[in-house]
Amino acid sequence: MRALVYLIVFFSFFDLFSQLPIMSPFALSLGATSFLTGLVVGIYSFANTIGNIISGFMTDRRGPFLMLIIGLLASSVALLLYSFAMGPASLLGIRFIHGFMEGLIVPAAFTFLANRAEKSKRGSSVAVSGAFVGMAAIIGPAYSGIVASKTGPTFIMTVNGVIFFIIAVSAFFLLRKFQYVKKVKDDGAKKFRVRFLFTHPGMIRAFSGAFFLMFSQGVLALILPLKVEALGYDTKITGMLLSSFGVVAILIFLLPINKIFDKVAPMITLAFGITMMGLCMIFLSQVSELPFLFLAMSLYGIGFAFLFPSINSLLIDSSTPDFRGKAYGYFYGFFSIGVVAGSSVIGYLDLSFKGGFMLTGIILLIVAAFTVLGLKKSLDVTEAL
């Protein structure tokens, strides 16, 4: 049944990535300003944050099965609502509903997978789930970019809604046999664990990595489609560019190199991943020729491939199964907040393409530097002991 949960992970991220090439142009076509366009991109993730946190708590209380079914069915309905978007205001409302409902899915799915992973192979196991995210990153933008150029954004969202409904029905019959054993209620322990999530060094690094990974995604979702359009290309090129980083990432996830995530400390691979993503952003700020844009996105793919398993491994190492749902809820909450911050801040500053990418690259490199300094301090403490 892990295969079905991997499929749920795939389509959850497929839906996210398929929005990237089309949402900014869709908002502009409905009369949105630059600020409203950034808000349309970001409000999905704001609502997603709320859904993630609620899902985390409910997953620990009721088990992942219930949250998966509710999230899949509700997301299916939300996706069909895009056909009724008549202007920026209605699109904002639909995006909020969609983001909240889909936020219920991912924490439950990853809790299901993490609780069944062997500790000695947790890095490579997370890399496999990352491969499905990578496949979504390859197929989603390319599919939506090509199809939207011939049909429209609402068609993409309707197809995604139908897919979610089919998966929900399949999950209801195939995953229902996994019974959830209810834990003894312990309110004091719950309060302690929520505080623990924000004080444990491993958790803090996992949350920070999740935030800045998706901060960069928010910037890409907002700026890259507009830059490509300004260069005279259509949404097909945007889709191909966004898919190219997924090709690189999935190769790293599935080839024998993925064993590195079992052998090398997550902090090291985390720092390397953020550095590569920062360099990608700076490179994107300087180039306009198509081959160099593809090269920049390849660098981003390397960074994504090293960062995603690293932060997941840190979370697994820093949590136990009885409160891992909450951990993943907040973890993917930071994913969502990152997209909001990336798209909204850059949209609010109204920077040029060059300025937006450059600022994001500098921020990511600063985060990488702090990560390395934190790792050095940890090593110094270890040696002193």
C-alpha cells in the first residue's frame, strides 16, 4: 500500500507544480494588479499552512487514513471551482479553499510513510518519496504549460480535480484496512511536544530548510513565468524550464548516489543544497538566453535534490511516531509559509526580474552560511566533550 501513498504524494505535488506556469498569467488575464497577482499565488500557500497544521494534529489523533480521504475529496471539489472564477476577488477565494483542502493531504501521507521506514534507511527512503516529488516537478509544469496554451488554466484544474476524486475512491478501499490504534490522551505531553518542536535544533533546521526551499519556489512561481513571457516565449517554455529541475532532481533521488543521504550528516547536505539554490537564483538574475536558463534550473534541481531528503531526515531523526503527525503538519506549514513569503514579498517590493532573483539568491546564500556556522559550532561542542 506504500505504492498508493507514493501516488498520493505524487499527485499532491503534481497539482502544486502544474499551477506554477499558469497562475500568474491567469490572474493577470482576470485583471489583477502586480500585487494581487502575487497574492493570488501566495494565498494558496497561506491557506495550505492552516490545513497542514490541522492535518498534523488530526493525524496524530485519528490516524492518516481519515485525513487522506477528507483531503482528497475536498481538494477534488475545490479544483472544480476554478471554472467559476470571474475576477481577482473570486480567484482569491477559490485559491484559499483549494490551498486549505489540499493542505490536509501531505502531512498525513508523509506520516504514513515515515512510520513505516527503517531508521537505517530513512535517508534513501525519503529520497524515494522525493523522486515522486521530482516526477511531479517534471510532468506537472510541462503538462500544464503545453495544455494551457491550447485550452486554458481552468481545464488544467478540472482534470486535476477528476484525478483527485479517482484517487480518493481508490484510497478508501485500499487503505481502510490499516487500523489506527488510538493513544491514551495526555494533554500535558501534547503541550510539551508542541513546544519541543520549536526548541529542538534538528526540528528548527528542518523547518528552516522547508521554509527557504519553498520561499525560492514562490519566487519562481511569480517571476519566472513573467520573465519568460517578457522574453517572447509562451507557457510551454515556462513549463519546460520548471520541469528541467525535476529531471536533475529525480536522477539524484533514484541513482545509487541517493545512499549519500544515509551516510552523510543531513546538515552537510542541507547546506550544500541551499547553496546550489542560491547560486541558481543569482544566475537567473543575470541571464536571458534560453540555454543558460535551462542550466540555471539544473543547478536548482541539484539543490532541491540535496535539500529535500536532508530536511525530511532531520525531522524523522528528531521525532517519534506518536507525534510525527504534528511535526509533519508544522513542517509542511513552513513549506506553505515559504511560498507565501516568496511570492508576496517579491510582489510587494515590485522588483525587476533581475532584482527579484538576485535578492532571493543572496538570502539563500546567507542561510547556507548560517547553516555551516551552526554545523561548525556543533562539531566544536562535540570535540570539547
